Amino acid sequence: MLVLKNIVKDYVTGDTTVRALKGIDINFRENEFVAILGPSGCGKTTMLNIIGGLDRYTSGDLFINGKSTKFFSDADWDTYRNHSIGFIFQSYNLIPHQTVLSNVELALTLSGVSKKERRQRAIDALKKVGLEEQIYKKPNQMSGGQMQRVAIARALINDPDILLADEPTGALDSETSVQIMELLREIAKEKLIIMVTHNPDLADEYANRIIRCLDGEVIDDSNPYSPEKVDVERQVEKKEKADFAVMAPELEPCQ
């Protein structure tokens, strides 16, 4: 579904070139909860921005459903961000003078969706995060945890394949962080969630895959995914089932 192949990212300032990512190779499953850990400056947020189409890689390739993005136009990236990606930020990025419902609807205003459908989809998304009774409140009337739930609802409204979360619990207390992580874990049953965090305890408790980065490289992957290996395993399993089906008529029941 999502593949990073030898991704390199350089930042050039004057005569200085800083290599933020040094050849990243990762295959992601269609639905899993991935936590990316590492110290500040290790490249994890840069990786997240590249996956989300907010930044461009210098070399390598990013594949989406088997399609290379190497020659994507700006319009192609816009379509990808609008339809395939949902963003969850640490600072919520809500508009304070707008209601919760309007904040969530806003994510659909550029998608050509009618006002009636926008409203219904926003209400449905808010129900998923347990805020159906809060839709007419303003963000300043809500707790940090509630505002993050609004941000998650906004990320879900386009039904994206991938949710990208940058320190989603960074501004929350411990109890509220657990609630948000529980919600993300539930969503990850149907979608791919990639979360950058500095909190290894939450990652260990809730993510089913932890990728550790250092100095622009992946140094550990707790649950790597190889599509080629999975295909081979499926073919073997299919052959075993076929062989058993052929043998089954010859087997007599025990007396």
C-alpha cells in the first residue's frame, strides 16, 4: 500500500547541505498502528511530512498502492493529500471562533461536497470520536482531550487510507493521552496510522509496530513487513490447501 524506497532528503542552505534522511526503506501494511521513535533531529518528522506530501524527497521513491510518485505534479500531490491522508497535529489547529461542527466540516470545503453532505459526514465523524453532544461548542469551551478528538474527527471526515499523527498526545496529561491512544488503536483496525512520538511507554503499550530512527536512518523495526515474503507464504498455504483437497476423498473416517 505505502512503500518508502531508499528515500533521501537533503536540506541546502547556502554552501551547506544537511542530509535529514539517509536512504529510508519501509513497507507499511494497509492497517496497522506504527509509532516512529527517536531523538529530536533524527528525521522522524521529516519522514512524516514526506509521507503526507507536505515535503518532497530528494531521491528515492514513494509508492502509493503500487504507483510511483516520482513524477507527481502539484495537482497529483493535492489529490493525494485531500483523499488519502488525514493529519493530526499536537497543537490541534482548530479555528477558535468556529463551532466544533464547522471545524470538522472545513476539511471538506475544497472537495466539491454539498453543504448537506458535509454536515452529515462531519456529524458522523464526531460520533466516531464520542463528541456527538458537543458539536455546537467552540474549541475554547473544551478540554485538550476533546479538542484533539475534534482534530481526529476532522482527519477522518474524508475517509483517508492513512492517518499521520505528529505528537498527538504531546500537549495532554497522562490520563487524556491514554484515552486518545485507545481511540487511535481502535481506528488502526481499519486504517494505517503512522505516529511520531517522544513517548516510548505509550508506543510500547498501544502501537503494534515501533520504528526507531537515529541520524536520518532506521535502526530498528519491531514488526517489519515484506510483501514479497507474504506473497510466498500465501502461495505455499494455497498449495497446501489444494493438496489436502485432492487427498481428502482418499481419507476414510475412523471407525
